[in-house]
Amino acid sequence: MKTLLIVRHGKSSWKDKSLADKDRPLKKRGVRESEYLGRMLVENELVPQVILSSPAVRAHKTAEIIAKTFDAKDKVTLVKSFYMAEPEAYFKGLSELPDSIERVMIVGHNPGLEALLQVMDGKVESLPTGSLAYLILNLKSWAVITPDISGELIGFWRLIEEEPKEEDSKHKQDHMDKHPKKDEKKAVKEKPEQEVKSKKGDSAMGDKKDKKDKKDKKDKKDKKGKKDKK
């Protein structure tokens, strides 16, 4: 029985349009994915004896980061034919391994890796960037590996990064609500001014009424004085 670890390279960057596809680097997420896969191999005692990688920068870097987790960067071998390879190229690369190797990891690209996984496992499996499939092969010698050799998918790993928690979103919304927008601030400022204006208006109306009452009283007093004289 042999162990095959199939890794699709970590998330890569398209930022620099001038770079050839082969030279595209990993994004920060791709680096985190690679580091995670390395830790999973160590924790599950699945450290490979050999790592075969596509020479593309994103694949090669993924292989190096994984290998660095268990101090085995010297175990990474670049295989030119693995760049954007079909399953046949992977079978050929594996068939050249010595039988003393029990556990090997290959790092490459889709759609070839998904096709390889389907051929060996007999099922349609998805292989996103930065993921690792762990298979046991019914095989004693790498030299006789062919598409007819069956394999069993034992494990699958992929880094899932958590979304912001609901409480964090609510806190952010509460924080935003405490700071009204520009128009809202203007409305708050104008309201007291309108109230002051109304109070001034009420005061002016009150003054006019007082003057009228005083005049009426004076007129009545004058009329009464004239009547008494008669």
C-alpha cells in the first residue's frame, strides 16, 4: 500500500498583469493556506518522504511553505511536466519513484489534479485552491501505477477562515448610529434656533396685547371723567 497526497497550490495573485501565468505568486491567503496544510500533515503524522511540484511559482512556493513546516525544503523536486498537467503526466512522474518511498505529495493545478483524483477515487471530487486530498493506493510498486489502480480517499483538508461574528457587525452598526450623518447634524442644530424664533414671536405678540389693554383702560377712564363733570 502506498500513500498519495494531492495538493492544489494556494490562492494566487492576478495583481501584476505583466507576469506570465507561470510566474504568478501566492496571495497572502495562499501563504496561510499552505502553512495550514503543513500543520495538518504534521498533526496527522502524514509528513511525505518526497514532494513533487509543478515549477510554476504559485505551486513551487506552496510546496516550499508546506515543507518548511517540518524542515524538509530539500525534499521538494520540481517536475517540468507537472505545469498545467493532465493525469498522464502525474502517473508518469509517480512511476519513476523508487519503491522505498511509501508516502509522496504532488503539488499542481486544476483541472488536471481534479481529473487525477476522479480517476483514482472513482468519484467526482472538488479540489479548490489550497486544499489537500489524502489517498491510500492499492499498490506495492510505483512502477506499475496506471489509471486502473484504485485508491481510497481517506482525508481532505482546506483552510476555512471565519467570517466576522454577528456581535462584531452589530457593534460596528451601533458605533455608526452614534455618529449621525452630516444632514442629521444640521437638522439637530437648526431645531433650537427655530424654537428661539417662535419664542421671540410670542413675546412680540404679548407686547402688542399689553399696549392695547392699557389704551382701552385709558379711554374708559377719560370717558368716566367727562361724565362726572357733567
